[in-house]
Amino acid sequence: MSDDWLDEIDPRLEKSYIYKAFKQECSKDLSGAHALALVKDATSYAYQKSKTILRHMPEFTLHDGEHLFRVLRLMERLLTKNNIDKLYTPELLLLILTSFFHDIGMAPDEASILAWKKYWDNDPILEDEEEKSEYINISKFCAARPERLREIEEAHSQGKTTLVDILKQYLISDYIRKTHGERSRHIIGVKFLVYAFLYEKILIY
């Protein structure tokens, strides 16, 4: 497996005072190596996944990989170095993970995007229950916004295909934004269920 992602993330993490304090705390006991491994994997996952946000939400230019590091820096300014120095390993770990996962729901998987786009198909073919559920949810969301649907229909009747695509994309972007909190909880739950079991000594005093 390639470690190229380390070149993107490691130098930036090393500039973070919170991360430096976290590494220092991890060096004090044997479980620290597991905590570092968790953070390495988690930050890599969130950073790479956040790159897909701009693909489906081009108007949200701040919600990308760089945004995650900006949030971490803002945490440091708010907390101050003096207070950071008083924190324990679990607290520092959660600060780092919070900064990287607070908007993870803004980066839905491709399967969800495809299911949402099927809303405009005349006879949508839904592959499984999960896709059916996604289709039902986007259908309810769109039905509650008849004015947006009228705009799309009007553009379609005028043969403005580019405008139709843009309006559909804006509607999906709005759906992603409005539902990203719930999606974040699901992604975090699935991603870290195993970690919570393997590293419970890290997360629990």
C-alpha cells in the first residue's frame, strides 16, 4: 500500500501544536503507539474523502482538505498553548478527530450520489434496499421544494440542458448540506466501530 498520503498530511500535522502535544503524551506509555496509529489512519481517511466535496458541491470552496487543517489551527488559537499543555491523550485525540470529521458528511459516497440522481429518471432502477432508501429520502426532499422543481422543468422545456444540470446539482448540494449531520454520525459510527473496540483503553480513562 502506498504511503504517498503521508507527504500531504504529516508535514501539516507536525506544524500543529495540538498534534505535537498529542505525540508527547503518546510517548509516555505503551498504548500511545496505538493512539498515533489511529490518528494517522483517521486523518488520512478524512483528508482524502474531503477532496470529493468540491466534486459535488463546487460552490463550497472552503470545505476541502485544507479546511480541516484550518479548523485545527483555529482550535489552537481558541484553546491557547497553556491550556493545550494541560490536556490528556484522549482529549487531544478527540480534538484532532473532531477537526477532521466535523464535516465528513459533506462528502457522501458515489453510490448515494447515483441514487439521488435517479430521482429524475423516468423509470428508475433501484439496485438494493440501501439505494431505495436514498431514493426515497431525496424524493421527499425535492417534493418539499416545488419551486426548485418548477425551475428545472421550465429550463428543460426551453431546451436549456446546461441550466437543467446546474439546477439539479444545486438541489443535490442543498440536500447534502441539510443532511450532512446525520450522514456524519453514520460515517463516524461505521469507520470507528472497530477502533472503539481495539483502542478502548485509549478512549476510556
